[in-house]
Amino acid sequence: MVKRLIIPFLVAIVLTGCETTGEGFQNGYSSATSGMDSGTRNQMNRLTRNGRTLPSSSELSRAIDPGAECDSCAHNRRNVLGLTSGSREPAGEIDSNLVEILRRNVRKNCNRDKSWNIQCTGSKSSGKSRGKCYLYVKEALHEAGLVRDHGERHARDAGPHLKKAGYRNILQKIPSHSKERFNAPKGAVLVYGGGDSGHIEVKVSNSEFLSDYNSATDPLFAGEARYLIGVYVK
């Protein structure tokens, strides 16, 4: 009984273009689940992180049939990002100057000086975060001439600033697993929720996700601590 109620609802959310971000999605989710019994609603909450994110294609597949693969769901989710089925290294335009700056600064210590300008000096490991992802990304975007100023304080709030600079968010549905970032095109600015400030980085390749460090192999991104809320491209 529980599965028969959950699955049509999930399929309707995942395979349609309904709003799946922000207050509108949360209100819609609350309305849609308000009439469910507590057991069904609890399962829905587990699959959607309490109405915060959509389930991944694999999670949806397991909910429908634990022994099956949901190829149509995976295909649909790739199309949300404008990708083609089977793409492992999505095509995308990337500013060579931005890449040079990111690769240079990821090995340096970047900080604001007394005049509030960003200065990058010294050296550090590219695999170690300093907790300053947005500072590094903001400086790189600004130095490359892709944004006019340094924008908001928190990485998770970068979306409106990027849109003002001409970026558009091609992530129409919030995936529930950060591995979706490997489906993003090269050059995309990836914005995440999770933690106090979220996270932001630029995808240079499937082995380089750069901010104040290269997060490509960071185990933090293998779980639910970071979840995509924006894939921004120009």
C-alpha cells in the first residue's frame, strides 16, 4: 500500500517540469503530502530529505524495484542538464583565463587585506580546503572578467549574483546526490547547499572541481553533506 502511494507521486515530481527549488517546491511538497498517513509521509520524507531535494535516479529505482535500474529516470535527469545519454565527460565552453587563475590560486593562500582586496601569496596543497571556497571562486571570476564584483558572503547564496553577471542555472531539479556534478558541463559554476555556508566550485574537468582546493576526490561529496542547488553556465 505504501509503495503504491509513494511511487506515482515521486514519478510525477521527477518526470515533470514542476518547480523543485526554494519555497515554492517546499510548499508544494507539504501540500501534496498533507493527506498521507504517517508511514507513507515518513518514507517520502526519507526519500526527499524532508521535502528538500528530489531523490536520485538510483534511489527512485530502488524504491520502485530494488533489483532494477531506472534508465528512463537517469536519461531524464541527464536531459535536465542538457546532456546526452552516456556522456562521461560532458562538453562545455570554459574560459581559459579562468582555468589558469583557478589552477594558480588553488596552490596559494588567498586572503583579504586591510583594504578588503583579495591577495594570494605563499603556497599550500591543492587537496586541502581552507574553508574559503567562495573567496577563491569570486576572485577567479572577477579577475577573469566574468563578474563585476565579489558578490554575497555565503557560497550557497551565489545564484542571484551569478545571474546578474549573465549566468543561467541549468539545474531545473535539485538532485539528492552530489555525484550529479559529474554530469555538469565543463566550465560550470557549481553551487551547493549543506553546512553553514554551502559550497561553490568551478568544474574544470571530471578530475578538477576547483575553489580553494580540488574537491574531486573529497569523501564529503560522496554522501549527503553537500547537495547541488545550482549549475551555472554562460
